[in-house]
Amino acid sequence: MPEQLSLLLPVWAGDRPDFLTEAFRSSVDGQTRRPDQVVIVRDGPVGASLDARIAELAATSPVPVDVVALERNVGLGPALDAGLAACRHNVVARMDADDISLPHRFAVQMPIIESGVDIVGSGLLEFGAHPDDVVGTRTPPTDPRDIRVRARFADPFNHPTVVYRRDLVRSVGGYTDFALMEDYLLWAKMIVAGARVANVAEPLVKYRVGAGAYARRGGLRQLRAEVSIQRRFRALGFTTRAQFVRNLAVRGGYRLVPERLRRVAYRAVIATYRR
């Protein structure tokens, strides 16, 4: 049976009004199967131009829009948890404020959810200066067993592409405040809980790769987050001791290598790319 869909879109002070407009319009107006509700989470105060653009998009949207205005910037995980509480429908799609959904995204993903799947992601196209400047294609594993195996080493879903069941997300505790890796932790908890998982290899989202993308994946802050999440995975029983040691050695070392090598390692080992 057809199900209704809420679109969850967080916005913070660092987002640009023109990028937000493109993200919103591509995920709502431009969809062959539109969401039935949009939840925009304003994560703390934003500038006047961005605030005005949020109001404009809400007022002119072809579907109902609820704006959750948080008084202070709480970070992505808590902001998404606040947005989930405002979603009217059990099926929720994620979208970032600087990416672009392809027109048939939900027409492809919703039938998979309606078949009984709890979470479905897709491939994505990474672009640079403009949407036609495609610099890479990130293709996730599609077989459910491969997704579960991959999850023990690397994130098996492209977060801006996922559609999932809110009840299951909330039953495992939601995103929580786990900066930098809140989505990866959520997928692990869902898989441990028995989630039915799926991915579509086809890119359904265009992902904006800004300057410094690979620099942000390294450094001591990322290393601390990596160590923390591997400890959480071990405590959950999500990984074995051998996988824990492997992940710390490979993924932890990746955080410390020079940026040039990190780019190569990310594309060859951490994520799956094709041209």
C-alpha cells in the first residue's frame, strides 16, 4: 500500500540561501513523487537572508512545511532527532541543505520501503563548482548481506540519500549527540536491531563537495571520533575484537595520513567509487 513521506532537512548558519533553495526545490517541487510533508530544522540562529529564504520556501511550497526553530545550535544529531519528532509520517527521507535530489528519487525509493524495507539509500554523484561538474560517483553495496558486512568496516549508506522508518530509528535511540559519526552509529544500532536494509546503486542525489572536504576527514578530532565509535561498536557487539583492532589500525591511520594520501585512501578503501 502507498505510504506517506516526510522530508527532513536541517539548516544551520553556515548554509547558503541559494543552495538551500536548490535542495528544497529539487526534493519537493521537482519530484515525480513528492513528499507529503517537509520538516525544516533551523539548528540555532541564522542570518537574515537565510531566515527569509526558509520562510519563503515554507510559504510557497506545494506541500505542508513545518519549521522547527531551535534556540541554539545543537549539532546535526540532536537537530535531526528534534526534526524526527515533528515528522507526521513514519517514512522519513533525509536531505542536506546543499545537495540536489534527482527528479525520480522518491519514485524509486518509496516502492522499496513499501515492500517492507526499513532503510534504503542510494548511490550519489559528487560535484564541484556546479551540478554538472561531476567529480566522482559513490556506489554503495546493494545486497543486504553485503550491506551488513560492509557496515562492520565502513558506513554502508550515503546519509543524504536515505529513506527510513522513523519508528525503528526512534526505537534504537535516534541519532543522539555523536558528532561527526551520528549517522554511522545509527545504522549500526538499526542493523543490530534487525533492520531490513537496502541500497540502490543508481545515483539519486547530487552531493556537493566543497573545498577542504578531505582535510575535514583527518586530524585529531576525527581520530578521537573514530576511536569513540569503534569502542561503541564493540560495546554493542556490532564488531568482533579482530574487527575492532583492524578498524582502529586502518581507519585510525587514515585519519592521520597527509591529505593527498587521504583522498586516495578514501576513494580506494573507505568509500566505493567508480567513474
